[in-house]
Amino acid sequence: MPDTPVSEMSFEQAMKELEQVVGKLERGDVALEDSISLYERGALLKKRCEAKLKEAEEKVAAITLDGDGQPTGTKPVEGLKAG
């Protein structure tokens, strides 16, 4: 496993490592103690991915809503006429 702390990983890094962890656990060729450690690391990675996704969703919401929380882009742009 990489030495990068989970809290410093990008979404992509955490997801890639989580996939590796799941693969090892699914194969079942890991000793019990190692399985527990992998499971714990996987739980942290999953939490990191969820946090990064929520962060991205909040950024998108901020971009697509105006200051009053109304969707933008629903009003015609002034100066343009319907064709």
C-alpha cells in the first residue's frame, strides 16, 4: 500500500487504492490480520471518496445556482432574440 495518508489523497488516488484493497479482499489470499488492516484502510478510503464527491457536488451546486439559490441559465440572455 502506498505511504500517502488517506487525508491527502485525491479522489482518483483513493478510488484506485480502494479498488486494489477490494480486489485483495475478494481473492481471499490475505492472512486474517492483513485482511483486517486492509478492511480498515478500505473504510478510510471509502470515506475519503465520499467526502471528495460531496465536495465536488457542492462546487457544482454553487456554480449552477445564483446567490438566491435559483438555477441559472433559465432566463433568456438579454440581447438575443428567439430564432
